[in-house]
Amino acid sequence: MTPRSSPAGRPSLTGRLVALSAARPWAVLLLGLILAAGAAHYAARHFAMTTDTAELISTDLVWRQREIAYDRAFPGQEDLVVAVVDGATPEIAESAAARLAEALAARPDLFRSVRRPDGGPFFDRNGLLLLPLEEVQAGMEGLIRAQPFLGPLAADPSLRGVAGALSTVLQGVALGQARLADIQPAATALAGTFEALLAGRPAPFSWRALFSGGPPNPRELRRFVLVQPVMDFTALQPGRAGTEALQETAARLGLDPAHGVTIRLTGPVPLADEEFASLAEDMDVVAVAMVLALVGIVWFAVRSARFMAAILFTTLIGLVITAGLGLLAIGRFNLISVAFIPLFVGLGVDFSIQLSMRALAERLNHPDLRDALAEAGRGVGRGLALAAAAIAAGFFAFLPTSYVGVAELGAIAGLGMGIAFLLTVTLLPALLVLMRPPAGGRAEFGYAALAPVERLLERERRPVLIGAGLVALACLAALPFVRFDFNPLHLRNPGAESMTTLRDISADADRTPNTISVLLPTRAEAEAMARRLETLPEVLRTVSLATFIPSRQEEKLAFVGDAAGLLGPVLEGVQPLPPPDDAERARALQGTAEALRRTAGDAGDPAAGAARRLADAMASLATGTPAQRAAADEAVSAPLRVLLAQLRALLSAGPVTEADLPPDLVADWRTADGRWRVEAYPRGNPNDNDNLVRFSDAVLAVAPEAVGPPISIQAAGGMVVSAFIQAGLLSFIAVTALLALVLRRVRDVVLTMLPVLLSGLLTLATCAALDLPLNFANIIALPLLFGIGVAFNVYFVVAWRAGEHHLLQSSLMRAVIFSALTTATAFGALWLSTHPGTASMGRLLMISLGWEILVTLLIRPALLARPPEERAVKAA
């Protein structure tokens, strides 16, 4: 089929614009370069991007306003880095957290605040009182039983002192005043530590675990340090300097796995910074794949290096101008609006391919390139203009919605469509004239092999359309099964340290961040709300400032007083000996080893076996190197010093009132204007979306003003769905009105929109069938699908109205196929990303484009074919 030119004398603004640009190519090129340079300069000076998912949602929503007001009420909880300190023993964890907090607090130039929510002087002194009465009693009784051992250790907290304490107990065994079994736990633990040291392995030792008689609770091995770094909001990663300084400080202090410490960072600041880093991590691979595939596809489309170069250069110039204009209009990019880049590339190249393919076909009748370009502009210009306007209208429909992330994408993409169209009909013709591609080509720049398919579809028009209708009904039935994943954390890189650490914390029901908070005017109301919330089956427990004022203090302090009376003189009344030298260590080890062997003898009981094992380890240390003995001394004395300091603090515990609570703690639970915060924890899996929905619904029924991640996530998910329904309706109305205004025939509007709707239904049904959830990122595939679908169908309907038939065999079909491939390339490359949100976006767009092409190939020809009775009338 030879392309038809516009009838002579018919005015064509697009054709005249193309002809003018082809006649003044240098002026057009210079103007394009000036605009691109200006846009690039503006973008470089004003580039800004936010990775905060909270900023993707309008602040006008009621629940967002409550959330913002809550954040203002507790400024100490904003811009946080949460350092999770895990130690091989409770003493190591406590010492590491204390040393880290002290070192960071000494750098006010890098850290605005440093605090320990589970440690520090208040908790060292009064933390025991926060435990149940039974645990306080058991703990104090255990310390009293350890008094004979603690006395010598307090007087000599070293390896020498440990050896001396063992020797003293062994003397008691020899005199019948003690049993060898009394030191069996200590012998087993010390032997294990010394054997590990001799083998060159890490050798953590815990006096706390020894005295408690069992392994430490996992919570005892973990401490938290909350840090507010000085933020640099001009940087792409505002908290990076602070987190790097924190990591360098930890390394300088030797807080690493080799010393029994693991420090991991999470919280809002690392999550946001690592989100940007993970987005950028493999963007070079994605970009290279996108460019290579794009170049290859454009080449196969036009089969001309000069046409290909002109198309790619036009796209690049358009991308730069759109970026600058987008920053001028919006002021920043966000995690969603950056998708304008592949979107512009895909749709911008589509416009260029449409004009280029038509120009190549027109050169068969118009050898002069300028004439061919003018005819191509007259032939496809109307369709291009209508497609660009329809796509822009579809994107601009998101502006009134509360989904700021997509609204900003809509604004930038809508502007980009206008830029892409203008550059296609101005800069592209100018570049082609300057590059002077040689004439030549095939007689038909289309797919002649599709002629039998097209005849079959036209002949079987009715069954094809009935089948399409049945498919649409089946897709409608599948829509209720489309799932929306409203948790934004599922869009982040699961391998990033901040995410792995957050998942680890979230799995702990007592420490999960998936909590809900309620602000109450007075303490009495807060306590009443806490009691009411705790009656809910969805609530595990509640915490408020009153939680840190111990209950049954009088009884607990009586147990503490009894222990202090016995242990106080031992812990406070002696002056510790100076540290031993290496010779003293060796003598103490050798002497205790001999005493252990004498006492154990040849007995076969477990206690004797443990004594002989420890004797062997101590003898090996005594004859080992000074470095081994120094390491053994540090292994037992470092946790001992921590334990003794903790014991001295907790034995000084006294009555606790609200006035005794530290200011940092009070600031986390009571606002500056006196309101009290009550925090509720979910029962069940704190990471399960359905469980969090039930939890938030139950709390909101009791406290409608509550805030927290479960409420925010659920509300955001509902907002996104509502925004897309609203934007979908607005877009459908706007595009339909535009098509009606231009096409002026109801049938033509229907013919344009039906394939678009069918492609959308097929895409959503595929998501339901494959259990591919929609999310905050990939849902932008839907407006893109709408835009591409409208563009493709506009091209066909406009060509059909102009009298062109057999469209599957035409250059238009070839242009549509390659346009779809370039768009698929632009977005399909995102599938290569390791970032889940980005990859899900590419995956869904590939699915939608696949259906778009299939509908174009199989359904569009049947829609445009004339019914048999109409063909018969025309033939008669």
C-alpha cells in the first residue's frame, strides 16, 4: 500500500511546521541546542530529589496531618539513625553500646543528639525494678548466693583474681565446706573460653550468664543507640556523612565481629539514603542495556544510520529539556516521577518513528527529502498531535489526586509529551535535512506477510469480536482478585543493611516499629486508654511514660535492700588490687590448675571432669605466650568490670517517681505541652499485612486520632487506589472528550477506546492470575498503558478515516510494532534492576505492552473491518 498524501489544498499546520523546519534546519537546530543547554544548566543548578516515601502523599489528607502533627510533637524521633548493637554476651553488648554512645556524643558537629532508650544511668540503677516482682526476687537471691565468689572478684577483678577465687572454693571443698559441683558451671564456662583462646578463636565469656545459671535472653544480647545526625539536605544522601562517621567511630573503638560485636544501622535516615543508593546501584547496567537495545530496535525499524542518529539525538534533546522544565515546574523529582525518563524515551521515540517511517515511505513518491518530510507531516501529523494531546491529558488527570508522587510524574510526563511532539515535527526534520540520508528503500515499508492474517480477521470479524467480548467479561470477573501491596517497605532493596536490620527488629513483637500511638491530654486519660487498648485481642501490650515508673516498688526495693546489705560491703568497701603482670598471671594459672587436679583426682563424675578440663586449659595458658595470657585476662576481666559496675548501680536503686525520669526518656513519651503518648503493640506476626490491618482497625475503633506505620500504610494504600480510580475516570473523560472533539464521530471514538480498555483488563487479569500485586511503584504502568494504547489506536483510526486500509500490512503497523518495542525496551530494562519497586515497574509494563500489541494485531483489524452487509452494499 502506497501512502496517501493529504488532499491538495487542505491546510495542515503540522505539515507546514515540518516543511518550515526542513527549510530552516540550522535555525531550528540552533534553537534546540540553546533550549537544551539552558535546561541542562538549570537542572544542574536546581537538581533535587526526595527518596522519602511519605512525601509521595498529599499533606492535605486528614491522617497525614495527624501524622505530621505527631512528628512535630516529638522532634527527637525525626531524622533518626538506629544503631542496633548485638553482642556475643550481655556484657559485651552493654559495654559496646555505652562506649559508642559516649564517643558519638563527643561529636556535636556531626550528631545533634545521641541517646540510649534501653540503657544509661537511669536504667542501670532502676531497670531491675521494671521487671516483675518474681524476677527481681530471683535475681537478688542469685546474687546473694554468688556473694562468696563476688567478694574476691571485686577485690581483684582480673585473671589472677579469678584463679584466686577458684582456689579459695577448692580449699573449701577440701575442708568439706563446699562441693566440687558448686564450681562446675564456672569450670565449664572458663574452660570453653580458655580453649577457644588457645585455638585462636573468639572467646566471649559472660559472668552474668554464669551467675544466672542459664543462657542469656536474646534481648539481653541487644542494645540500641538512637542518633540524630546533622543532615545535609543539599546532598542526594543527606545523612550519609553522619552514618559514615558512626561506622568509622565503631571501627576505631574495635566494635566489630572479631571482638564479639555487630553494629547494624537502620531507621529513617539509613533507609532513605540506602534507598537512593540501591536505586543508583545498577542504573548503569540498566541504562546501558536500555541504550543498546534502543539503538538496535531503532536501527531495525528505519534501516538507516542517519535516520537512527536523528531520532536518538532528538530524543536526547527532548529528555534534557523535559528534565529542566520538570524541575522548573515541580522543583524536585521523587521515586516515582523519575520514571519520566524511560517514559519519555519510549513515547518520544514512538513519535519520531511514526514520522520517520512515513517519511521513508513517502520518499518512494517524493525523492526530495524536504517534500517527503512535508508529506509525512501532513499524513501523520494529525494523528501525532491527537495522540500527544490524548496522552498528555491522561497524565495531567493525576494532578488533582492526593497521590503526589504520581501527580508530579503526570505533570512532568504531560509536559514531556508536548515537548516530544514539538521536537518530532521541528528538530527531527531539521536534523534529517542536515544529515541528508540517501534515498532508497523497499516498495512497502510494512508487513506484507500479514495479509492472510488480516483477511482472516476481516472475514471472521463477528467471531473475533464476540471472543474479545467474552475475554473482557472473564477479565472483569478476575478484577476482585487483583491484590494491592500497600507496604512501601516491600519496594525497597531487601538486601540493604537497613532493610535486613529492620526486618530483624520487626520480627520481635516487643521491639517492632509497627506500633500505633495515641496522644492523650493527661496521665489519667493515658492510663485509661492503655487499659482499654490492652483489652483488645489485637493488642499485645501498651507502653506509656507511666510504664517506666515501677509497680510494687516497696516490695522490690525490700529484696534489693537485702542484697545490698550483704553485697554492699563486698562491692564498695574494698580497694581493687592493681592489675597483675604476666608472671603473676602465669603463677596464678599454674597454681589453680594444680589445685583443680588434686581436688578432682580420678573421680569420674561430671564435676571432676569439668575441673580436670579447666586444669588442662589453665596449665596450657600458664606455659603459653604472654599474649595468650593477656587475652585470657581481658576475656574474663572486661565483662567482670561491666558486671560489677552494673551491680553497684542496681544495688543503689531507690523509689522512682515521674520527677526521677530522665529528660530524654520523658521527651519520647510526653510532649512539650503536656500530652501523654500511649503506644500499642500488635499481637501476632508484626510483619503480616493482614494482621496489621486488623490491628489498626481495632485501635482506630477505640482511638480515631491514633497514628503509626500500620495506619499510615493502610491509609496510603487506600489513597492510591482512590487516586487511580479518580484519575482513571478523569483521564477517560478528558481523552474521550478530546477524541470526540477532533474525530466528531461517536463510532470512531468507540473504535479508539475499546482496544485500550481491553488491553487494560487483560493486564489486570494477568496480575490476578500470576499473583503479581500492584504497588506504589508499578501502578504507574496503568496510565502509561492508557497513553500508549490511546496513541496506537489514534494512529490507526486516523489512518482508517483517511481512507487507508489493510493496516496490518502498512508502514503504520511496522511503526507501531517498533514503537512498542522501543517503549518495552525503555521500561523492560527496569526489570533488570535489583530494586524491587523498579523491577516490578518494568515487569508490569512489559506485560501491558505485550497485551497492547496482541490486541492491536488480533482485535484492531476486526474492529476496523467493514461488516459483510456494508461491503455488499458498497460492491453493488
